[in-house]
Amino acid sequence: MNGAAFGTLTLLVAGDYDFASSATLGGSGQVASSGNSVNALTGPLADIGLTGSFITDERGEASFMFTTALGSVLCALPAG
């Protein structure tokens, strides 16, 4: 996404998520994870073919790297 903000992803219990975006349609859906792999099953993230993985740093903060039909997306907590 060339460093542009793509949206806000909120992960909820049991694989549910809420996604808000000004670049594409937002909404709710479900993701599945196994190990460090994550795949969107339903909702707007599934519609753009989101798949990827995450890593956790020494502070316990996770960063997610996804590929989509729109390009690559990095999800992380904002700096600060």
C-alpha cells in the first residue's frame, strides 16, 4: 500500500474481526489462524483474498504481514 494507511483492524474473540477502511469496503467477518498463519474466511478481508502471518516482538506486541488482491499490507500498533 506504499506506506498509506489502509484501515483499522480490530481482532475479537473466536476469530471475529471488525475492519474499517477508507480504501476499500469495511465490515465484519472471521479469520482462522494456525501457528502464526492467518487467513480471512468471511467478510471484506476474505473478499480481497487476505492471507498472511504474524510475529510477536520481545514486548509481546504483534505485527501482521498480509497479501491481498490489492497488494501487501502491514498491520501493527501505531508508534508512540
